[in-house]
Amino acid sequence: MSRPPRKATITLDAAQAADLRAPWNGAGGFQTLGPALAGRLNRTNEIELDDEEVGIIIRHMSYVSSGFRDRVRHIFRNHLTALMNVP
């Protein structure tokens, strides 16, 4: 029997929310997910992420150093670290 997908709600600060809402250049991967997530960000800068989305975000945060990776880290790193209870 499978479990329902887990959800995590995070609240972005103003700078993180602005970074998520800024244009995502290119096509595919996070350039598709970024705008979709930005569209779901509510007026109090909360967003609900499912397990698949969290996995995609973590994968993009682990890529070779780039401005794109740094942007994803800026938006999500502290929130995902807190969800995993990692010091």
C-alpha cells in the first residue's frame, strides 16, 4: 500500500520570493519548474512543495557552481536544511 505524497510548506523572505518571481531564462528543467513554483507562491510568500519538487530542487542545488545553482540555493537552501533537521 502506497502512502500519499508528503507536502512541505515553506515561507520565503522578501528577497527569496523576489528571486523566485524574477524571470527564468532558458528552457527545460528548473527553468520550467521555477515559474510554476513562482505562480503558486501566495501573497504571504508561502509555497507548498511535494516530495518530487523537493527532490528536483535538491538535485539542482547540487550541480556544478553556476549563477543558476546559486539562485536556487539562495531561494531554498535554508528551508530545505530546516526540513531535514540538518545543522
